[in-house]
Amino acid sequence: MNILKELIERYSEFTEDNKDEGLLTMSDFLGFLNSFYNTDALVMRNLSGGSEKNEFKGFRSINSEISILLVFMYRYARCYIRKALEDGMVQTGDEFSFLITLMTHKSMTKMELITSQVMEKTTGIEILRRLAAKGLISEFPDKSDKRKVRVAITEKGKREIRKLLPGMSRAAGIISGNLTLKEKNTLLFLLKKLDYFHNDIFINSHDLPLGQIMADSDTGKKIIRKAAPAAGQ
């Protein structure tokens, strides 16, 4: 009965924390539960030199630790992906991401593709220019709006992606590291939750200064309601 009581309490927390997230699944709930009950001992490197001054104590919070570690994970992943791509025509993870997305679409407008990759327009246009120059994508006018340009992956691009998939799969396995399947499901749930939150900001408010983003009624309420302050934060 104690287990059932605790399960009901956790479900209540889960639905309250995610009431603005739309349709939720059992996988979402299991990911939420895993975040509470993974008790395996962790061995982690210490990022601090141990002599922090008082003015830095406010920065060394759970939020800053998450931010720093996400940046580190991006750098680790970029290193492995670069190795997986070193023998192909595709030179960067961004180029691969553009092409693998186009593999699942008949075509997309340039801005649809760039926005889907959470990227600034100028950077995305440069990536598309390189892919087109290599013959990996084709460009053509949008039939319904001549101001827009659509892109599609070419047969050459599809052959390149298929050639790279085994290496990228190995890189993905290394990036997941020593996580158990349960931990991977938990991490996937949490990353999807963060992506849902931040993508809305990127689409609608990314040009605003940080202070204004935090002050935005919808975004600010989400951050205040869902943030879990650490002890001493």
C-alpha cells in the first residue's frame, strides 16, 4: 500500500509539473519516475578549484552546473561526430543534421529547415550553400510563394547519408556513454522537456534580451514554477 500511495503522489506531481506540456505518455511518466529513484553511486570529476571567492557562490548553483555540463556534452559530441565524418563529403554535424532531416521530407523551405535545426538564418544559409555546392541538395522555387526557395536532398546526398550512418551510429553510442537503458530513457525525457520549453523561446522571443525573456509572463511563470532550487542556491 505504501508503494501505491507513493506512486499516486508521484503521478500527481508529474501531472502538475507538466500540465502545460500537452499529451503525455507512459514513457514520459517513467522518465519522471526514473529521475527520483536512480540511486547508483556516481563518480564525477570536480570542476571547482576549491578556492572560490564569495562573489562566485551565487553562480555555482544547480542551474549553472547544468548549463556548464550541457556545453561540455556538446563539445564531447562534436569531437566524436567529427571523427565519424572525417572520410565523407559531409564535414560537420550541422551539415549531417540538415541532410538527415531532409531524408524524412519530400522538400522544405530554407527557413523551415533552418528553424527546425534551431539555427540563425545567416549560419543556416551558409550551410545550405555548402551542401548545394557539393550537389547534396537541390534548390527550387516554392510553387505557392515565389519569394521562398525550397530544398530537397539529392540522390547523391542520400548515398552520402547512407554511407555515414554506421559511423554516426557508433558516435551516438559513445555519446550515450555509460548510461543504463533506464538512465537513457530518463535523460531523453528531460531533454525533450527542455527542448519543448526552449524551442518556444527560440521561435518567438530569441531576439529579446535575457531580462525581457525572463520577464515575459508565460516564460517567467514556467521558470519560476518548474525550477527546483538547490540547497544554498
